[in-house]
Amino acid sequence: MPIRDEKTFTDEEFIAAFSIILPPDEAHREGLAWNAFPDPKGFEYATSDELRASEFKSHRSYDGDLLDLLSLVSDSCAERAWRLMGITYGEGEHRRAEFRRRINDAVRARDSSAS
């Protein structure tokens, strides 16, 4: 299978994730910027020679906080995020609930300090 450049999450999903923590115009800008590069697909079974010959050269990676943020967008996003993290559905649900609590606390603190 050849290595393909495909996105794991859509631009709209990234924008939705960032809209949880940013104003709409910033969320749109940041969502598009974060999702500007495609993810490598099909590399899982590629040989060393195929990887060297691939034109795909990227430093794309996801960290836990970004994946946790994306998991808040939808169940579909959550499943893809948890798959990338290598965790079970139950572990993911726990992470998502905890992350949602942390986000809500941060938004409340931000909003109360702005008043």
C-alpha cells in the first residue's frame, strides 16, 4: 500500500475544537493552521525502502491535550483521538470527562476575571 497524505481530522473538526477555548475568529484561524499538514497514512506496513522513497516529509504529531480537545467535538473525533493515543473506550471516556471539567473550570475562571 502506498503512503498517502490524508487528514485524520477535518478542518471543521479542528475549528470546532478550538472554538471551545478561543473566540470564533481565532478558532477559525488556529484550526486551519493546526490542520494545514496532512497525516501520513499507509505507512504502517511500508518497507524501509518505501519510507525512504516517499515524498512525505513532515513533523506532524499530536499530543494528549490536543487529542483531548478534539475528543470534545464529537464521538467520532473522540474515537479517532483515543485510537491515536492507544487507549480503550473506557479510558477515553474518563479522560474526556476530566478534560471537560478542566476546560470548564478554566473558562469559568477566565470569564469571572473578565467581569
